[in-house]
Amino acid sequence: MRATGTAPGRRRGGAARLRTAAAALCAAVAVPLLAPAPAQADEWRDKQYWLADYGVTEAWKTTKGAGVKVAVIDTGVDATHPDLAGAVVGGFDASGAGDPQGARGLGSTPGHGTLVATLLAGRGHEKPPEDKEAGEGDEKEGEDKDKPADRPDGIIGVAPEAEILAVSTWIGGTNPGGVPIDTQIPAAVRWAVDNGAQVINMSLGSTSTAWPESWDDAFLYAEQNDVVVVAAAGNRGVGMVQVGAPATIPGVLTVAGLNRQGEASQNSSSEGISIGVAAPAEDLIGGMPGDTSRYAKWEGTSGAAPLVSGVAALIRAAYPEMSAADVVNRIVSTARDAGDPGTDTIYGYGILDANAAVNADVPSVTSNPLGTIAEWIRVHRRVADESPGAADIPAPSVPDLPEPAVPVAQEPAAANGNLPAVVVLGFGGLLVALLVAGTVHVTHVRRRGTTAGGTQATETGSLDEAGVR
């Protein structure tokens, strides 16, 4: 039976050591691509393998997420990106250092939020007039040119008709706005709920399984208001061997990462009992802040999470009256089993199947299969209140977060730059090789081929060798 979310929060003193509560550690590892100006439709769309391979294009026959608001709590979203035209409908800055509408990238990874938003709800863009053949792209009578289907270039998200709420936070280093991360996160969550978010995406995480007590009420508020919260599991390649908060909070849908072959990613995923589902995390393409030719190849569960958030938006659009618990249950119960039979600490319930999540006949549930923060608070915080010193859950303060050690994405080099051709073409082999060389400290303690009597880790450990490329 799958463990609920209670155990992670009982790690002693973990929240006091939150090190990077966002893109920095969960983070997408990205490498810039040379992008001709303008980019052509087949150059970017054809690279989005996850749309067909994971059932997204089939799910689109039912819904594209129209009318659903998804909050992207991240480093800020560039609403002027051509692939996000019309997608961003509101915003907020929780850091005290950003644009009031969450539109300016913050910290050492300012492009991260735009990368996330384009994967989630990118709408593509039309080919510039000077690149059209005579008569090509002429608007048909009665046709809505703003629909994603009529924007053949650029990045299209999993839920291309959903609406984005951009919530900026300061991640890494000392926030010049003076607002600590243990205050930013709950403020961001509450603002998102109050402004109509039905799904919240958090492509962020920490090295601690525990979370500050200051986060409790905000996540409870989201739960009480029937909001689906999706979080990235974190990346082994930058030191997150096990899942960290907020992905350990009960009820949060935690997303692990897969490689291009659909197996557990060695570098772009962590392990833990709170994982709900696994989604693509390697060979991803996303939009960067700036002009039409700025895209980046990136990796990480930071990119896997918005793919799942997009599916949640599709479900909420198709079934407007469906509860958040049922949305989460649809995603995990229709996932394709992988790894150890049943749930496990690498794939969770299995591999994302967007079409099944949207269209399968799934019975309703009375509670979130991933647990509830309300019950966790009742049991664990009550113990701490009634018996000071007896509980192993402190109420820590969170120090300023260090600058992330790994960049998320960089601006594409100029066309006459010296970027290796292998990267220009989008191949990730070199990047993966470098990451593998940087993670030789990880010990592979599990094999799918172990004998039936072998013991296995329940929360931390390494990936199956069968799942490592």
C-alpha cells in the first residue's frame, strides 16, 4: 500500500535547512539552442514528443483546458512571449522585488517561469507575414485566429487554452525585496487561490523533506478551496537524492521525471514515497523571455511538473464540477504501471497517460489518494503544540537561500556563435554525459532483477539501473 504523506514531515529539523525552494534545485537543467529567426513550425513542434507519446493530442479531442486558471508560482512569467500571447490573465509578486504582475524574471534563473508556462499553456504563434507563402495563413471567414490550432509555430502547451496566473518569487541568494522564502511561498499560494486558480504549479523544491510551519495554513487553504497543487520531485543531478518540500506535503501531486525512453531519469528525478506520477523530464523544449527566436532545450522535473499541471487543467475543463481529489485520482489511477508492481518510490503510481486521465471511466473518490494536509496538521502540529519538545517537527525559520549552483537556461547564442552543432540540433547526449560525470557519488543500490527476498529502500536510494541511460 502506498504510504501517505505523513512520514516526510517528521524528518527532524529538515525545514530549518531549506536550501533552495524553487527552480534552483529542482531545476531544469537547460542548454541553449541556436534558433534561426524566425523559427519554423516543424522545428519546434516536432520536438515536442510528449504531446503524442503521452496521450496529450488524443486528450485534445475532448478539451484543451479552456476557462481553467493555472497559477505558475515560479521566478516570473514573460507575458509578452509570442507563445504566451493571451495566456497570462493576471499576476502577483510575492518577493517584494519584482514586477507587481509577476511579469519580470527574478533571481539567478529569471527565465525559468517562462519555460514552465510555455510547456503548460503555450499557444504557439503565427508565422511572421514575410515568411508566409502567398495566401498561406489567410484568415477564413468566421475563424478565430487566436485559437492554438491556428498558431503553427513555437511551443504549444499541454493545456493551450488554459489561462496563466503569473506569481513571481525570488529564488537563490539574498532577496533584495527582503521577504524570506518561508513568507513568499504561503503568500503566493494564498494569492493564487484568492484569484481563482484551480491548479497551482510549483516547479520548485528544497533539500529538506520537512517544510516551515508557516506553509501549513496556505496549503490547507488551497485544499479547503478545492485547488489541485502539483509540485516537482527535484533532480538527482543537482543533489536532490530524495524528494523535498513542497513535494512532500500530503495531498500535493508530486511529479517524478522520465528520460526520452520513458524510463526513470537518473539526473532529472529524485526518489520518495510522496511521488504520485512520472512524466517526461528530458529533451524538453521551452520558451525563453524575449523575441520569437528564443527557445531552450532543458531537463528536469521542473519541466515534468507543468506537463502534469496541464493535464489537471484539461480534466478540470472537461469536468467543471469535479473535485480536486477526483482530478488527482484520475491522473494517478490511469497512470501506466512502471517499476515495481503497484506504487513505488521512483514512478509513484506510474507513467502519465493524458488521454486516459481525461477520457477513461474513473469512479469518484471521497478523498485525495495522496493524503490531506488537514489531517497531517491535526495529528502532527497538535502534538507539537500540546507537548513541546516531545514532537520531532520543529517550527523553523528559513534562512536566505543560496544562489543555485546549476543554471536553468541561457539565452540562445547568436547565429555565428561557437555553440557545438550537436547542441544546435537539440541532441542532449553531451549534456547527459556531463551530468553523469558530475553525479558519480550516487550509488545504485537497487536493481529490478534482484531476488524476491531482497530489501528495498522505502524513501531514499538510487534509481533502478534498468531506468538509467
